[in-house]
Amino acid sequence: QVQLVESGGGLAQPGGSLRLSCVASRNILSIYPMGWYRQAPGNQRELVARIHSGGRTNYADSVKGRFTISRDNAKNTVYLQMNSLKPEDTAVYYCNAQIQIRDYWGQGTQVTVSS
């Protein structure tokens, strides 16, 4: 079992930046895939970015070139650097860990992009 705690959300202006952090309660980052998902009101939860145990990353088309997922194994922390934010990026962002057949989720952090 693992607990995930997100932080770093808030209000940003269009074109601005935010960095989200997700701290895992134990050292899993180098073993299992970690990802960021988001869910806007009325929408399904969608994958934003994922980093695999070997370091390979993949991104949703809507965030390619603007968002970067990274990790610090020593700190059990995954980051999502979000640049050139758009109003349509507004959502609750969730950290995810895929451990064998089970998904673990953080509590979510709100990101609002508005002028």
C-alpha cells in the first residue's frame, strides 16, 4: 500500500506556470509507473502525463510541449511542471501510482487558470 500527497495547485493566469508535487509514502518511483491525471467538472478523468520506471515519459496531446513530468527518487517525489497554462487546463489534478494491478490516487489539487 502507498499514500500519495499532492501539492502546488492554485490560481494562475493564462500563459503562467505552476509546479505540482506528489510525495509517495514509500520508495516506489523507480519500480512502478507514476502519473498525473486531471478531471474537469462534467468530464472524465484523463491522463496528463506518465513516467515509467525506466524514465520513459508520455503525455496527452493537449499538453505536449507545455508540461513536463519528472521525479526525484531520493525524495519519493514526482513533479509536473506546467507552463503556458490555458483556461482549459483548469481541473483537479491527481497523482497516480500503478502498483501491479492496483491504482493508487492522491486526494487531488485544484488548478485554476483564469485572468
